Amino acid sequence: MDSSEYIFGIHSVLEAIEAGKTIDKLYVKKDLRGDASAGLLSLARERHIPVQRVPLEKLNKITRKNHQGVIAVLSAVAYCRLGTVVPTLYEDGVLPFILVLDGITDVRNFGAMARTAECCGVNAIVIPQRGSVSVGADAVKTSAGALLHVPVCREASLRDAVAYLKDSGYQIVAATEKADVNYTRGDYTGPVALVMGAEDVGISPEVLALCDTPVSIPMFGHIGSLNVGVAAGVMMYEVVRQRLEADVEII
């Protein structure tokens, strides 16, 4: 990790949070105690910053300097709130297209999907606070800079975020090999939220249960599934294809 991607030390991290720096996550030594660290953890909860308790060895791998048991990983982008993005899109007269990523942890897949999303006119990418890739410098680089142009919403509960999109008039489309419907049979010409799941376990059951349209990409070879970044590209360009054929403005 490059030194420009993190801040260490209790007071330095406190000052960074209070100054409005976008913190991706906090690494805190497992047995760290004291009033100063308690104040930091309280502020982190207030600002919805994920905290990960880790052994001293992990902190020392990041820096050998006096980190005092606390390292803050900086985000390369400023996260947006979904509750702000959705009304703004409707107010601007945009036909919304949102990409929801459930449990994507590989930075290369995430960057590739963000790059395709930007090319397809996706209005925002939604990720969960926990169990997701970090939007750091590597992700921005892998996305060819696309993450500097597509808003990223990091939500405490992905289930609640999807429920909010559904209540806001979005069709929730799930790309899952468990579906029987071919992905080209869906109608994506209205407001769409496309949900892609992790490579190993797919979309979580609680999120999948909220989806209106589960669809699958047909497989004809010996391997049972596509790389999630490739599958997301297929799905996003199907949305684009249908909207172009329907003469719907993409952005």
C-alpha cells in the first residue's frame, strides 16, 4: 500500500475524519483500549466508517512507523449517498441505470466493471460497507479512471439499498445462474438496477429475494459460469442495446 493511501496514529486519524477526509476503513489493533481510541471508534460509528479489528502484525506490514494501533485507509473517491443520487436523477429527467455489486472483493473485477459501467452510461455504482472491495488507487487505476466519473454509493445495508431502489420505481434485475429466463428476455427500457453477485457465492439470498427479474446468460461450454466482470459487461450492454432499439436516450 502506497503511503499516500493511508493515515496512521490516533490523533492524525481523528483530525482526518473531522476534516471530512473520505475514509474507506479503519484498521484498529485488536486489544487497543483507552479514552482516545474510544473517542475515535465512536466518531467512526457516527460517520459510518467500517472498523476492522486486526492483529498488530497486519498494522506493522502496512507501516513500521508509530501507528499507535490505528491506520485509516483513504478512499480514492468521495462516496455518495444513494438517497441523494436517486432523487437527483429523477429531477434531472434522467432514465436511471444503476449497478449494484453484492460482495465483489476482487479489485480487478471491480475496476473492469466500473470501466464498462462508465462506457454504458451507468449513473451510479452501489456497494456495501462491509464485504466489498475498497475504492482505492488500485481500483481507480484498473478502471482506467472511470471511478472518477461514476458516483459510488457505499451503503450500510445492501438489502435496504435495493429495497429503496425498488420502492423508487426501479426494476431490480438479478444476473444469476439460478434463473431460467434468458437475459435478453427482460425489458430494460425503464429505470433499472442491475445486481451482480460475488464469483463464489453469487447474489446473497436476502438481496435476491427482492429482485423482480432474475435472468441468466446461457452457457454452452464445459465451464459453468463467466467471470463476473465479463458477465456484468454482457448485461450492461444488453441494457444499452434495448434502450438504443427503443430510441431511449441513454444519458
